[in-house]
Amino acid sequence: MDINEFKEFGHAAIDFIVEYLETIRDRPVLSSVEPEYLHDLLPSEMPEQPEKWQDIMEDLKNQILPGLTHWQSPHFHAFYPSQSSFPSIVGELLTAGIGVVGFSWICSPAATELEVIVMDWLGKFLNLPSHFLPSGQGNGGGIIQGSASESILVAVLAAREEKVREMKIKRPELTEGEIRSKLVGYGSIHSNSAIEKSGLLAATKMRLLDADETSIMRGETVEKAIQADLAEDLIPYICVTTIGTTGTCAFDNMEEIGPVCKKYSVWMHIDAAYAGAVFCLPEYAHIMKGIEYGDSINFNLHKWMLVNFDCAAMWIKDAGKLTQSFNVERIYLDHKYQGASKAPDYRHWQLALGRRFRSLRVWITFRTYGQQKIREWLRKHISLASLFLEYLATDDRFEATGQSLALAFFRLKGDDTLTRKLLDRINDRKNIYMIPAFYQNKVIIRFVICGLDPVEKDIEYAWNEIKTVADELLAENE
Ligand code: PLP
């Protein structure tokens, strides 16, 4: 492909995106294909000869599009959002066009420095304690990882190495292997699967602790678990608190858990993958109580802050602990500016060596919207979730079990099988998409505001869909 063809293909791709997004509401949000549908459509070998971009675009429309779940549709209400925005999409294109890889400052100074700056902007916007900020007095810093899972794993590994260093001094009678085998981490039973997985990947125990009846992990529970493990001669090293659990967006009590972590010298990580967005809204300042105890924190811009996947922010109170834990030197990685404080070599802060220039999208998106528009965007989503509950309240066959931020959850009155059937039937119709969770030992349906540009009529649409299916289902059960 030459540069002129690239230009034509690029313009056609933008036209395609515009048409796709303009008509996204008209498509069923869930695909109707069966497993392996694509194997039947595509050749088993890659083409020997070049093909025309026009043909490839046709196949994208005819073969790939039918097999998509439309995450940017406002009729998508499952999981959490993976929102995008026009400036971010353009940022993605520019990132690919520029094509730099910035694992060390020298590999692309602007990539590293822009990341430091946008992470400082974002940390201030989210009202994070200054100890996390690159511009703060200490050794804090921010990085953009690919996912919350990677951020959590990096925190878990850093905490593990920190504890091993500490224990080698405190308990010299133990071999390093013995220390590692005694390490134990904690998270809530409602924490994301990423927490349990991080324990597996770090080869340490990761206990999932009970939460209270509103799904909140409490300080007393963490302290009891730590004491029980200490009594068994185990070594507690990290506690992951979740601010915005995946099921019902509950907030663990950091004000209680933080002092416990401090008392037992346990690293406190904060997983605010979704809910971290509202740290910028003064009316949600209460959910940040205790955040000052955090040693590290993650928040996904690609969930609820207008930057497309993948873009997961992570801050750490003492970035030196990452370099101390994960520094591997090679002659080909040396450069004369390494170690400069405001120009980190991000390769030490992450799993991979190579890294995307993710800050470009963030910078473009933040400048296009500004703080005020982002706050308005978040508030609009929260009010749409409230609007959904207003519809629900008009029908006494339903129980509105709760709302946290832009997630509302509900169930049909009666036993769980009814709510499960309702959800299955709704998803089978493919017009809207939701997933279940447990709340107070009952099955609930989560309704999350997602999509590129959700508006009130989308909520009315979803409500009509739910009501129609409930009418059918309950008529059968009469
Ligand atoms: N933590 C929480 C609270 C989540 O809700 C999720 C995903 O929804 C994750 C972590 C994992 O996010 P990621 O896909 O970025 O790894």
C-alpha cells in the first residue's frame, strides 16, 4: 500500500466509523452468530497475493460486523462501560500514525514526559493525595498501564518484593524461599477476579474476605484475618481495597482498613477501576475517605473517562519501590539520562518492555473536553441511572435494590429463578444487554449506563424492553 492508497483507505475508515456510530442504536446490541461462525467464512490460509482495501472493507462489513457485541451502543448495559469519544478515536489513529514506543525516556522523550504530565493533571483533577502525584513533594508517580489487572498485578508484585526485602532483615533465620511461601494478601469476596488472579500470578496466597451485608469490606474483618495469619506464622503483605466493586459498585471502608494496614505494615492498594472517575466530583468526596493510607491506586480511563480502551491509570506513593523491585539492566537499554527524577524509564513500572504512547489520546481528550465537560458527562450518566429507577418504581412487580453511581440494580419480586429467566430472555432478544450479580444473597440484574452517547430515550427504550419481557414471563407464571 502506498501513501495515496493509505489516504483513501484512511478516509474510507473514518466514513465507516461515522456511519457505524450514527446507526449503532439500530443494531441489536448482541450478535446472533454461533461459535466458529467465522471459521466457515474465512479461508484457512492467509492470502498469498495482496488484496484490495476496498475488498477488505466489504468483508469487515459483511463478515466481522455481524459477529460484534456493540460496546459503544447505548443499549449495552452490561459489565462496566468501555467508553470512547471522538477525540480519543482520533488520538488512537494519530498514535498509530506516529508509531513510537516509549519504554525509556530516550526512546521518545515526549511520550514519557507527556505521560508524567497527564498523570499529574489527572491526579489533581481526581483530588488524589499529593503523595501520589509526580509534582508532589515525595517520590510519587503515575503511569498508564493497559488494564486494571496489570496495575493490580504490578502493585501486588511490588508489595511482595518490598515485604521480602523487609523480612530478610527482620527474620534472617528464614530463607528467601521460606519468606515467599509465607506471604498472604487480602481482598474482598466482592473484589474483581483480577485480585484473585494477581495472587495466582504472584505465587502467593490471596484471601478473599467476607464483606458486610452491603458488600463493603470492613477494617475489623481485615484485622481478624491478619491476626489469624500471623498466628499461623504467615506474612501478610498486601490488602486490595475496592472502591466500586464490579457487582454492585460498593466501596470498601478505607478509613477503617487503612489504619489496620499501617499497623501491620501491609501495603494498601486501591482498585477504583470504575468509580475512581467520580473522585473529581465534590459530592462524592466521602467515598475517598481513607485514601491517604493508599500505597498505590488504579483507575481505568477506558471505563468512564472518555478515553478508549486500553488506558488504565495507576499511581504509586513511592515509585522507587518499582525500580528497586523490577530493575533489569542490559547494555542496549542504557542511556545517559537514566534516573532523572521527572523523566522515568517506564519499563521498570510495568510487565512488558515495549509500551504504547497512550498519553497522546489522554492529552487530546482532556484538552477537547476540559474538566467542566467531564464532570457534566459523569453527572449525566448518574442521573440517567436514577431515571431508570424512576421507571422501575412505577411497576410494583419489581424491586429496585439500589443505585451506586451510574449502576442501578434490580430484580423481580419473588424467587431468584424468575429474575434469572427475565434476564436470559431479555438477552436472548438481543435488544439490550445486562448481566447478573448477587446482592444480599439474592440474584439481581445490573443496569449500567454505557455507550458513546447515552440519552434519556435510551433509558425509556430499555425500560420498555424489560417491561415487555416481564409481562410475557409473568403471564406464563400466572
Ligand atoms: N477492578 C474492577 C473493580 C473492575 O470492575 C474491573 C473490570 O470491570 C477490573 C478491576 C478489571 O479491569 P481490566 O479489564 O482493566 O483489567
